[in-house]
Amino acid sequence: MQIEERTKIGYYPGCAITMGSSSEEYGTSVLRVSEEIGPELEEIHDWNCCGASSAHATNHKLSTALSIRNISLAEQSGFKEILAPCPMCSQRLIISQKDVADDEKLKKDVEDAIEMPCNGDVKIINYLELIKNYCMDEIAEKKKKTPKDLKVACYYGCLLLRPPKVLKFDDPENPTSMEEIVEATGAIPVDWELKTNCCGGGFTLSRTDVVLKLTNDILECAVDAGADAIAVACPMCHANLDMRQKKIEKEYNRKFDIPVVYISELIGLALDLGPISLGLNKHFIDTESVVNAFA
Amino acid sequence: MGNKKIGVFVCHCGTNISATVDVEKVAEETKKNNPGVSYTTTYKYMCSDPGQKLLRDKIKEEGLDGVVVAACSPKMHEHTFRNAAIKTGLNPYHVEISNIREQCSWVHPEIPVGTEKSTDLVRMMTEKVRKDKSLNAIKVPVTKRALVIGGGIAGIQAALDIADGGHEVIMVEREASIGGHMAQLSETFPTLDCSQCIMTPKMVEAAQNDNITMHTWSEIESVDGYIGNFTVKIRKKARSVDLDLCTGCSSCWQVCPCSKIKSEFDMGLGNRTAIYIPFPQAIPSKPVIDRENCILFKDARKKNIKPNDSKVCRKCIDACPIAPVKAIDYNQEDEIIEVKVGAIIVATGYKELEDGLYGEYGGGKYEDVITGLQFERLASASGPTEGVIKRPSDGKEPEIVVFIQCVGSRDPAKGCSYCSKTCCMYTAKHTMLYKHKVHHGHAFVFYIDIRCAGKGYEEFSQRAIEEEGATYLRGRVSRVYKKGEKLVVLGADTLTGSVVEIEADMVVLASAMKAQDDAMEIAQKLSIQYDKDKFLSEIHPKLKPVESSSAGIFLAGTCQGPKDIPETVAQAGAAASKVLALLSSDELEREPVVARVDRQLPPVFSTCIGCFYCQKVCPYSAIESEDIKARDGSVIKTVARVNEGLCQGCGLCAATCRSKSIELDGFNDEQIYAEINAVEFN
Amino acid sequence: MEKTLKKENFNSLITGLKDKGYKTIAPKKDNNLVMLDEVQSADEIHLDHVQTNNSVKEFFLPKTEKILSYKIEKNKVSMEEPEGFAVKTVIFGSRPCDAASLPVMDKVFNWDCSDKFWVERREAITVVTIACDKCDSYCFCTSVNLAPDSKEGSDVLLTKISDDEYLVETVTEKGEGLIKELETVFSDPAGGTPERQIASVEKKFEIDKVKPWLDENFVNKVWAEFSTKCIGCGACTFVCPTCHCFDIVDECTMSKGDRVKNWDGCQFKMFTLHTSGHNPRSTQDQRWRQRIMHKFKYYVEKFDNILCVGCGRCSRVCPADMNISEMLEIIATEDNQKE
Amino acid sequence: MSDETKFEPRIVAFLCNWCTYAGADLAGTGRKQYQANVRVIKLPCTGGIDPLFLIKAFERGADGILVSGCHPGDCHYNSGNYHARRRWNVFRPLLEFCGINPERIQFSWISAAEGGKWVETINGVVDSVRALGPFEGYHKINAIGPDASSEKS
Amino acid sequence: MIEALRKKAEELLRSKTVDVVYGYGEGSVPERTRPVFITKPEDVNKLTWNKYCVYNLTTYLKKQEARKLGKPAIVVKGCDAKTITVLIKESQIKREDIYIIGVTCTGIGEPPATKCKACDVNTPLIYDELIGEKIENKEFSFDERYAELDEYEKLSEKEKWDFWQKQFAKCIKCYACSSICPLCFCDRCIVDKNQPQWIDPSAHPRGNLSWNVTRAYHLAGRCINCEECQRVCPADIPLNLLNKKLAKETEKNFKYRSGYNVDDELAMATYKEDDSEDIFK
């Protein structure tokens, strides 16, 4: 372990990936991996919903206040940086910070609502940014297993990159950060076209037909590109590609059977951490092929 | 001096002025209050013939020796009214303009405010007129030679017109051959005649015209001087080929080993050798060595030795049949030559928007997503595919081609908000060329609006739809991505309100026409203005479209803004005619707004004390020192003297001189003092 | 009529004058200058100085003065002469040499036309002079037929008899009138002849020898030798109580303007510049000669008065330390007479 | 609204003929309204504007002055605006040192294509000078005129 | 020091290297000295040197009356010598036309002039002959040299205006400030130009403000801080504050100090592409 004290950054899980939630495997794998490499994550005490879901569509002030409260809590416990692995949360936190910075009146209202000051100089990062900024050398250093020609299609979805003027993360049209991480784990990233196409997101309940069409195109394109697995960094994309895969296969009577893993799980496998501890047993499409590739 | 009889003519300008300024009241107030004003009137259109006649008559009848015309901006009609005065014998520099339209009636809606301000502006000018002195035009010799910067169709046409007018022309072209972008086109709209056929004769004519001296592979280093007397330094970049000896026999570029260099002329679709001529009909058809990619020069650079000493590859020089001295010379250096010219025409053309800017359409990653000019090369008989439409990736004939309009144009987010004017026409042409060559193929065109407004243009685009069967879809394309062999084009068709997904074999982007990268540099070298999109600015969009803000420098073609070939040629002719007018007289009359150093009778001689601050600040080094000598030859004092020929009338010296011993005619101390004095706010 | 003025009564004098509607001018300290200026109370008055930097001339011939103003409305010109510029004033504490300059200049200002600006101010202003009880090396009043306690030009002369008491001698009716007006402020003399503290000013040159030399020596190399160091700045003429040259200039805007009388001086190189460019006095020695000639020859011939009261201000203020009494010594000394 | 109730600042603008004057014309052709408090004096170049002009403008009752010309590099006479820039970098602090509020003298670069910027700039100057109020100091010494000695300020 | 000065002057006059020596002579009172122009070798003992030699003799290099006496040798302190550098750069005199007798000086005037507090030219930067041993010129920081201004720069806008109005009101337009200034050498000064009359000649507040501002501005980047204008002003106006403020701005903005180097370009006659433009919108 390094001698000097590891940098500590705030960890904001959000409702989707916290313990006991529908995509908790993303959360558990992120925490498990952070025990080995990268900065120490400390969950923000008394965090609340980031106001992503319907809130930001219906009540702008409410959703902003919800986000800012989390940031102010982190500030008070002295964090300069907050990791929000779920892109919906990181996007919401960053946009709220910007809205408050641009609109004095909104800032005052929000501060009154949360009874805490917010001066907004805390940096919000997503999981890919965390790995790229802190862990690239450590992965290379601590990698124990290299998978045998495991071809992986990296799928970014939309919230990680858009709106580009605000998030300013990677190249919104042709991102490469996940590919670099996948390469670091020893797997082989494939070149495919739809890595930034939308998977239908929240419409998965209201307009399942549209989601089926979009996710089918994505899976089809990934399989055609020769991918053995799809890596994601967003619980919503994972849900639409993994949970829905059986229904898509039935709808378009085509066999995909392509596992959808989180990038944190891939890194975990490369560090030879137990698959169960990474939550790999909680997927709809069996991730066994990926685990064996690392054997 | 002070008791001039001044006439004030207040113009209605139709209703442009009289709508928000009570012109009668202005005239009346002026007559009542302004000293020296003996005659005032108002008229509907001062700039019209009757208006000017009124002016001329009143000058004679009333015996006026000072005139103030309160109308539009002096930039519009100062010249008109001063010429009218000349006809009556009144020195034009006793005529001043009050700008009560652009800077008053048009921008201040309330009548009382506009009227009061106009009265003030008129008073400022009547006070200035009282201090005006007669100035006579300065005669300056004219160098009977013109310079044309740029060898595209605009430059060639202008050079030919001037040469036919009997004057010498120097043409400077940056590339190895003249021809510009037009040479790259296959057929040209609306007549579909092949660009090579109509342009090559003109290029040859220009080459053979003994009035035209052509400098290709050369750039403008610096431009000094002023109208009629420009001194231009031209950098003739080292070609490594001696133009006089070389006969263009092509034996050298046949043997050149490195032939995988992307040809700029073919927009990267074809390759060329290190020693090359850009295209078969190049003028001069003599090669140039690309020192970046030639392995001999690379080796010389690596070893830091003289190029000729490197022995890595001597194929071209060995193959050169010219004896006894070879036409190829590796050690050739850049050469700076200086020429004197009387007028300059800027015809530096445009640059096509690089497709890398559009990530949504593959951002330069997909070989089969090409730009308009690249399609021209595919369709051109002298192109890399000899006119056969093939996909650059695998050479297959594309069954379905999607043309996307307005790529870059009309898109402020991508930096140019203007319409590039020619894409609608050349895309329609592209669908025709495609259908003529691939009969069973199908062309889709995504457009916002079809703007084919020239003569025969609308019929041309209708023909593309009705006869050639191109499918025009009104909507924008959101994304192009590769799917297997195909290119999936996701777009919208707003007329049917549906999402469109086309699996195409090839996509052609109608890329925007942008200003050259170094447009700003050229503008600053010539000290002419450029607009927010870096296109060169004309003095007046309607009345002086081909004149730049610097006297003696004219603009032609796309460097001034997007336009098609007919318009470019028309502008070239217009610019040439302006130059011919300029060069037609032996002497040029120059604005007599020049600086003048105080001169008095002895014993003072001059209040100038000879500190020469003026000489140090003058941008045109128009100020010399002069020794005032006594009869016995001893120097009494050394003072400054202005060379009227060089002085451009900026007034820098007058503002720097501490004792105000040097003043600018037309803006001298008394005139400016009178204007400030008249600003009095009551 | 003999009276005395105690120092502690200064305050009642000043307030008394104010009540009677007089404006009071007295020497005032202004960091390292002592200037004659308007005072409101006695403690502003500063008396232990040799000579004030500015002279009384400033209150009779101001450095700049509007003598006429005009307005142009609707091409019609309306003119207006200034009124009320002469304010009832008492100058308290001027020196005898300053006061002596007034009658000398009365002559020129009432010569071919009486200058109402000068004359009306002369009537309105009462001059209360304090005889000099000390002097410095620049003073040469005794050399120009004056003395540290001469009465010329003063309305009332005060002479210091003890540290806090001054002997009051009225010179003119105006002076007497003033004393009567403020009877209470003054007190009767203690009796016996009071011991008057008067400075003794050493005589520098024989004034009678000056004019005869000047009559003969219009051309002489001493002018150039002495005045090489003069930079032609004109400060001497402005601080001099007897220099009275002025220039008239119109300062106007479009609709109104003022005709203004400003101090001018013969030491400026532009003073005698003709529009043709010719300058009769183009070098500094000619101007320096003109200064001496005008004061000690031309004015004497025309008005039988020497246009110099020996206050020494010009020598004190001169940047190049050109001392006028030194020049006159050269002129008046024996061997110089012959050349 | 007569003069007394609402103070209308009086602005004199010295404009260079090639850029800002043309920019102002462009604002005209674009019919962009702006406040009428400005009186424009056209000169060939900002390099030809002497600080004496500014003092005289204040002496004739101006409350604020704008000097505007071509952006550095664009000057029609190559270096006119560079010299002007150097001149104002020194003259303005001198006036500020003498107690004249620097907001009363404003400088800007406006090209012939920036009609909008001309309107913004001139409205900005009028508003900032209106906030400062009339130039009391200078109006007082303009009024005093020659008989200063009798009326002590 | 005085003996060496006289010996040198005599030697120069005897050898006809120069026709006249501008120096300092006894004044009308012990606390003053006056400029003397020695043309005959036997008069050299009129020359003296003491702490009252405040005069900047270089002003006579531009006065015809003095130059009529022939080729001059001139006694200069460090600050006066800087004037010669500026006069040469403004082509008013040629270096070879004058013989410079430099005198080392550690403070002049009683009490010492403010310029001497931060004087970095104890030994003149330019001379043909040096009287007194060479003193190592000290370096002073930017703030030390302009410390005198801080007190005035801190004033509020109103206080500044009132202060200067009170000072300018005293001005009597005698023009001693520009007559003494060696760099105010214009034959016809701008104030003498009456068509048009840019600067009112009258001594009222309006005329005084425009005169004093213009006089100071015309010395921007030129004044070498010899403080003579302030010394000779009969109205005791702190004129050098204005010149010093301009010198401070010139040095801050253009890194230029007048009179130190004969080769670099005059501040107000040149420009740099990257001159500061934060006052420009």
C-alpha cells in the first residue's frame, strides 16, 4: 500500500446503485475495486436523491435544491471532489452547479431551501474520469489476470457525454476513454458505431417498443462488430441492454446472448477479485463467459 | 477669412430623414443662428440630378464660397457633392457633409431629439466650413502596372482584361499552377460544360500574353506605398526546378519513387509523386519538388547537409534530359523580388470547409463520406478515377448516394452563419453527373431550402428532380454511421413528418465556402478591412462592391464572399475596369489631405524646433529633415518637411507635435477647434 | 492725531472692519509663502515676515480681469460691462514700498485716459501700512528715495513701538475717516515720545547716477554679460508691484465671450513679436535693458517718478538669481561711468 | 422632461473614419436605436486625436468623452491606433491624478463591421456618465471665467 | 572638488577645447548660487561647488544668448546629465558639440531636494571628465522612486480635484516652469499659438488647468525629474508631482525611463504590439 495517506474523495452512490437497489452490483463493484486501487471513497453522510428522474422535468428549483444539498454536504465534510458513478447523478449535479452559478436569484432560493451555503467549487467526476485520472498506472501495476482475446464493445450511452458544452467530458462524437480502460485490463476494445447512441433510457416503461428498437440496433451492431461482451458505466443502459435482452431476442427472433458488464466489474476481474464480490452473479445474461476469460 | 457666405442644403432623403427630423426647422434655426450662413434650403433628394443642379445653381446665384449638405453619411456622397462644387468653380474642400441620416434620423426616432441633434451637427459643419481652406489635388505619377494576387478564374480573367487594356500585369499564385478551385471542377452549372474545356484556353492565353508576368509557387511578402505607387515584395518559393530550362517533358515525375503522397489537387483522393505537376493541364506545366515529402530533402534535413550533397535518391535529376545544365537544382533558395505597381487586385479565392469539423457525419473517419470538391474530382475525367464514380473505400460503384446540403453553412454553432450560395446548384449538378454515369443509381438530397436564383438556375434544379429523378428530402441529417459495408444516414423528412433512415453507399457533403486561412494576414499586409467571417470587406456593398477600403486595391471573386463562377468573372471584369481607369491617366489625383509643416518669413522661418517626433511616428516615413540656410550657407535651423507624395493623411504627426507646427490639411487645428467649439451644448 | 493699536485689539479691528462692510486683506502664511489674502479673523494674520511674496498690485490690477462680456442670440449681439468689481476693502499690513508703488502707477493709469478699473479700486481700497522693523539683503528702498517708514501711498501708517503695540499715524483723510470709524479699537498713546522700531536699510547705490549713465549707454556690453543667465520667464515682472503691462485677449465660445485683461511682461520673448515675424527685442539682453530703462529712465522722463520701489521681490523670485540692485550698483559705480 | 428635472449627459465622441465611424453608419443602416446624447467628431485616425481636443471638449461643457477607432492590427494606417493606445495609457492616469473620474473618458475598439458594438458602447458611456452626474468640477471652472481673483473658489 | 573644477575649466579654456564654461558662481546670498559663463581662463575662480548648486545648467544649451558665446563645457550633476541624453535623442544638440564636466553629487539643496532621496545617478551616466571620485550608483525599486506620489494617489477623486484646483488657482501664468525646463525648448510653445487658442492664456482656473495638464503631458516620457520647475514656481505649486506621475505611468506601462539610455526609442514616439490595453473596451 502507498505510504502516504491516500487522497479521500466524496462518494455519492445515488438511488440506482446503492446497496439494495436494482443495480447495486455497479455500486458494490465500484467500492470493491476502490479498496484495491485509486482514492479512498467515503460516502457522503445523509445524501439524498439527486433529483434526476421526474423531478428535473417537473420542478427545476426542487431538483436543483436536491442536487446542491448533496454538494453542500460534501463541502462541509471537506471534500474537494465527488465521485458519482451513475451518469444520471453526475450530469444532474454538474448542471445544477452551473445553473446556480449563473443565476443569483436561484442560488439564494436554493440556499434558503437547504439552509446551507453553496459556493460550488467542488468538482464532480464520473467513474471513467476517476479511473483515468487516478488509476491507470495502478491497474497496469496491479493487474494479475489478462483475459484471452476477450473482445469488448464499450457503450457510453448519452448522459456521460451530453450536453457537451456543460459536461466537457471526452469527445462527445467519438469518445475513447472507456476503450483505454478496457485495453488497460487486457481486453480488446472493438471499433463499432453506436457507442454513443441512446438506449431509450427512461422510456423503458412508457414506450418499451421504442426502447426495444433502439437497444436491438445497439446489440446487433455490437455483435456484428464481433464483441464478446458489452461494457457500460451506466445503470440505465445496463438495465435496457441486460434485463431486456431476452425480450429483444424474442421480438426480433435473433440470439444475442451477449453479457453486459460494468467497467468496474471488468477492472475487478483483472485485479483477480472474486466475481461474487463484484456482483457478477446478479446479471440477467450470464456473465460466466467473461469470468472464464479471466481465469 | 471668416466672413464666408455659406449655403446649407438640408436633404429629406425621401422620408428617411424628414420622417424623424423636422428639416424645415433645422434649416430655419441654422439660418437664424449660425454666423456666416447666408442661404438655406431643404430638398427631397439632394443626391439626385435636380438636387445637384439646385446645389450648382445656388452656388452661382448666391455666390456661395462654403457649402454644408446635411444628408447621408459622407462615406456615401461626399464625393458626389464635392464634384458638383468643382463644376461651379468652387474648391471642393469648402464643401462639408453633416451625417444626419445614418447617425441621427435613422437611430433617433423622436422628432424633437432628432431635430435638435441635426441642428447641432449642421452647426458643427458650418463652423468647420468657415475655417476650410482651398486644397488642390496632389498629382502623383502612376506606375502603369497592375498586380493580381491569386491565379484562380478571378485572377486570370482580371489579368487578361487588364492586359488587353494594354497594361502590364504581374500575377502571383501560391500553388504550383494557376487554375484555382475551378480547375478542380468536373462540369460547371448551369450549362454542364466541362471546366477544363472552358478554363484551359484562358490559362494558356494568360500564360502566352506577353503583358502578363506569372509568378507561381510564390506569395506576397509585403506591400508598401499607396495608390499609384505600391512597392510589393514577392517571395518566389524555391521550386527546385529552373523554369527557363525545363520543357515539362515529364521524364522526371515518371521516375519519382515516392508516389504515395496525397494529391492536394485531387482533394486527397488520388496520389502524386514528390516531384509533380498538380494536374495534366497545369500552367506552367513544369513540376515542383514537394520538399516536405521528398526523401532526398528529408535525408538532407536529418543530416543537416545541403540538399544537393545528399545521395539518397537522384532519380529525377538523372532522368532530366536537359543538358548541359540540368533543369533540376536541389539547392535552389527562396527568392524575394520587388516590383512597383499602380494597382492591386486581390483574388485569393476561398477554402472548402474541412469535413473533420462534423463528428456527426463521421468527422473524416469514413472514406465514403466525401465533400463536394472530392465528388468533383471523382466526376472529373482527369481525376483519380478518370470520371468513373467509385467509392473511395473499395472502388465499387455506389448504388445509393445521399447528398447533404448546408454542411457548415447556415450553422452558427459551426462558426459560419451565412449561406454559401453555390451548394444548391452544384449538388443538383452532382445528382445529374451521378445519374449520367450510374444510370441505375439513386440520389437522395437532404436540404433546408433550395436557393437557385441565377439565370436558368431554377430550371436546372427542377431538371435534377423531374428528369434525373433525384429524391429531394426537406430535412436535416442527424447522423451518418457505418453499418457493415453501408453508410446509415439518419435524417428527417419534415414534409411527411417522418424519420428517414437510408442505407447509402456514399455520402456527399455540400461543404461550406469559407475564407482562406491566411485571409486576415493578407488583409493586414494590404491594410484593408475584413468582416467577422474573415472575407475581405468592400467599401460599400451596393455602390462599390469591388473596391476595398484602401484606395487602389480592388477585390474580385470568392475572397470577398461566397459566389459562383459567373459572378466571379463579372467581378473580375469590374475590378479590371477600375484598374484600367486608374492606369489610364499618367498622373493620379490624390486626396490633398496631407500634412504640412509651418513655414514663415524670416527671421522665424518655422515654429518647428526639429525634435522629429513626427518623423519617428509616421507610418509612411513621409517626413524628411530640411536645413534652412542663411545666404552664406550656414544652417540656421533644421526643420521637418512633408513629402506630399508619401503622406497618407493619417494625422499622427499633427497629434504628436507638441508645438502644433505640423497640421493635416482638411483636418487642421482651426477646423477641429471650430468643430469642438460648435459642439456647445445649450 | 496720534493713536496706538494694541495687538490684542487686532481681532476687534478685523471684526469692526467686517461690520462696517469692509473686506480685509492681510498677510497670511500659505506653507512656505506669505501671501496678502482675504482674512476672516486676526489669528490668520502673520506679521513676522520681511516682505509678502505677492504685492498689493494684485488687488488693484488683478492677474486676470473681465473688462467686457458679450452674448450672441439670434444673430444679435448684447454687451455688458462688469459692475461692482471695486469692493470696499482694507489692506492691513502691506509694506511701505508696496504702498509707495500706488501713487507712482496712478500717474500712468490716469495718463491719456483714466482706467476706471484702477481708479475705482483705488478709491475703494484703504491701505494700512506697517513700517518695516526688519529687512533683508534684497531690500533697497533707501536707494530709490524711499524708506522703511515712508508714508507715500498709505492711508494709515503703523509703526511698531513695542512687541504688542503699534503707533498709528494717519496720512490721508481716507485714513483719518477709517480711524474715526473704528475709534474704539485704537487707544491713546501712553505719552512721551514712543521709541519707533524701524529697520535700517543700507543704501546700495546712488540713484542720481543711474539715469545719466542710462542716457549714454543704450549700447553697452554689460547688458549682455549680466543677462546671459536670464531665462526670460517673466516672474520678476509679475511679482513686481510697479510693473503694470497687460495684454487684452478675447476668450469666446460660439454664443458668448469675454474680453479679458491679463498681466503681461516685457521679459517674455513673445511680448514684442510682430505678426510679420520680426521681433525688435529678440534677445534677452535687449529685454533686460528695456526693463531697467523703462523703470529708471523712460518712466522718469515721462512721469518724473522712478518706476521701482526697491522691494527686492524680483531678485528674490528670479530663478537665475539676477539681482536688480547689483545691476544698478554696477551702473552707478565710478569706473563704469566713463565707458 | 426639461433639463432641470432629469440630467442628460453630454457626450463628445472622437471617431476614426475608417472603422468606428463606418460602424456607426452600419448601426444606422441597421436602424439600431441608441441614445442621442453623443456628438460625433470624425478624424482620419485615432492616432490623430490630440489630448488637447479632450480638454477643449470638457471646456465646452462635455460631461463625458468617447475615443474609438480600429482594433489593433486593423488600422488603415498600420500603426495609428498603437500610438494612440500608448498616448491614452499615459494621459488618462494624469487626468485621474488631477481628480477627473476616469469613467468620463472611455476608449474602445469598434470595427466597421461592429454596428451592434457601437450601439452597446455608446449606450454604455451615456449610462455610466449619467450615473456619475454632470461634470460639476469642470462646469464650475468654466463658469468662473476670468474674474477668478475677486471670487475665490 | 572646487579646486579640481577650476583647474579643469582653466585647462579647457587655455587649450581652446571650449570657448565658455557654464558653471555655478557665488549667489546674491550665501544660500544661493547662480549660473556663470566663464570665457576667460583667469575668471575660473568665480566657479564654485556646494550644496546650493541646484540649478540645471543644461537649460542654457538651448538658449541662444548662452550658445552665442561659443562651444560650451558644462558642469552637470547626475540628474542634469540625464537631460543631455534626452536632448541628444531629440536631435537638439550633438554629443560632440559639448564638453561635459560631470560632478559626483550625494544630495543637493538645503533641505535636500526630494529627488535626492532616491537618487540613482550620484555619478553622472554621461561625462567627458569626472570631478570627485566615482560613487557606485545605487539601485532603487519602482515603489521607492515614486513613493512621493502614494500620498496623493490615495486621495479620493473629490479630494484630488479640490487639492489641484487650490494649487492651480495660485498659478499666475508667468511660465517660469517652462522657461527653466531644459526640455521645454519649443520656439513657439503651444500656449503661444492663438489661431486657434487651445490653452486660454488667462490665469483663471480653466486656463490654469489646461496649461498645467498640457505642460506636464508634453513632458511624458521625457522629464528626467530635475525638479527645477517646482523650485522656480513663484506660486510654490508642487509641479513635479504631475511630471513624476507621468514618469511612473510611462515606466509601468512601457518599462521606459527617460534619460538613462541614449539608444532606446523615445517612449511617446514608438509603440509595442503588446502595450497594455485594459483601459480599452
